[in-house]
Amino acid sequence: MDSKLKNVARVGYVAKASVYGITGVLTFLAAFNMGGQKSSKLQIIEFLEKQPFGNALLILLGLGLLCYSVWRFIQSLKDPENIGDDKKAKAKRLAYFISAILYLGLSVYAFMTLINAASSGSGNSSSGLSGTAGVIVFAVIGIGLAIAGIFQFKKAKTKEFLQDFGYDSISDEKKRKTIKNTGYLGLIARGIIFCILAYIFVKAALASNTSNMKGTTDAFSFLQESQYGSWLMGIVAAGFVCYSIYVFMLARYRKFKA
């Protein structure tokens, strides 16, 4: 595989890891009233904007997310690692394509925020859809998230996530354990959030309550409002931090198939 494409992928992984890491840290702090806030990807961009050198941070993040989107588009359309064309491979490539679109949108939002052209508010305040169209869209999103959540659990259980590393070729036992443990915990945390969001979307569709789009913040709020809510939210937020570490390791040690 071309070295430039590998570098694009690695930069993209760093940007993705940064988003998950900031989300996890801020939400963990909020869970135990130590500052922070329940966060979504859009709120992370708004958070960075307010920091010292915020414009520079947004430029770096926007470019990084754009790199990740390009990598996912290439994976889905050109299949540089020969995933294949069977049903399982097509489903995987479709997931890559959807991911590419989502992260492209996030990259655009970062640049729009940079030039003060983005609409105000967080992901929770974004408008949804009304009527039958809204119900259908919310139901489809809910089903898709449920499938994605189950896939995260399956990936964690089968240790499939280790395949991207050439895991057996990493001689440092500490690094091997870090990759294995953070990947396992991170995927479980993602699976929990995806499944909660699936429930929220399907419930909203059944109630025809589709006026507001749902996001990660809603899933964390769902956890917080349950019994032992702060602890549950904190644990899942810590899982997001683990996933961030795993993706950082992916940026460093990812093995690209010819």
C-alpha cells in the first residue's frame, strides 16, 4: 500500500482517538461533579474552540478528521486491503462508507465553527424530522445502531480487533496488554452507547417524537438517570478513554495488508 495513504490513515486515527479521549474525560469528570460535561462529538469541537489556541486546535482536528474520512472512503470503495466482495465484506465496507460520511460531516463542522459560520448549540439541539419520514428515519437509525452495538460486542468477544495490529509481531508484552485491554473495554463501552442510542431512537420513532436528533449526550444522560447513574456513566466514559488509547495505539502500530 502507498506510504502516503498509510500516513493519511494514521493521522485520521490520531484525530479520532482525540475526539473519543476528550469525550471520555469530560464526561467522566461530569459524572462525579468534578467539572466537565456530558459530551458529544459536536460539543467537543465547541469545547476546543474555547481553549487557548482554539483556532489552531480546530484546524488540526478538522484536517485529521478529513484524513480519517478519506481513509474510510478509500477502504469502502477501492478496498486497498482486499477485504473482498462477499456478504460479510460488503457489510463491512458499507459500514466504512457510513463512517466516512459521518466523519466528513464532523470535519466540515469543525471548519465551519472555525469561521463562525456554524449554527449555535450542541448535537442535542439539532433539528430532527417530523411526520412519517421522521419515524422511518429514526427507526432505521435505531436498527442500524443496534446492529453496530452488537458488532462491537462481537468484535470484543472474538478479539477480532487485534488483527489490525499484527498482534503476534509486537514483542513488548506491556504494549500487547495495553492494546488488548483498552481495545476490549473500549469496544464494550461503544457497544453500550450504541445500544442505548438504538433504544432511544426506536422509542422516539414509536412515539412519533422525532423533532430532535439524538446523540451521545442523550445516551450518557440515560445512564446518569438510572440507578447508580453516576457510577455507570463514569465507567462507560472511562471506557471511551480506553477506546481512545486503543485507537492511538492503532495509529502507531496498525499493520496495513498488501
